[in-house]
Amino acid sequence: MAEALLSESASLELVRGALVLAREMAKDEIERLNKKPLQQKEVMELYGFDHKYMKYPWC
């Protein structure tokens, strides 16, 4: 039978570290997606408007 490369405790610690990293990455991504854009250009891109919309407000 082949020997394990890592002990059980080392394997668990590695998995826990990976889970913590994944959790932090997911939290950062959710915060980024929920961030309200502050610049007019970002707001227009978010809602699908372009500069032509600003030129012709009656359309």
C-alpha cells in the first residue's frame, strides 16, 4: 500500500485554508457586484445607456 504524502491533520489544514480563501474571494466578488457606481459613465454602462442618449433627451 502506498504511503500518504500528507498526514491527516496537514490535509485538513490545507482544505480549511482553501475554504477560507474561497470564502474571502466570494465575499469580495459579492461586494464588488453590489457596489454602487459613483461616476456617470459607470452608471450609464450599468443600465445600457450611451452618449447618444444624452445628446437627444426627447428620444
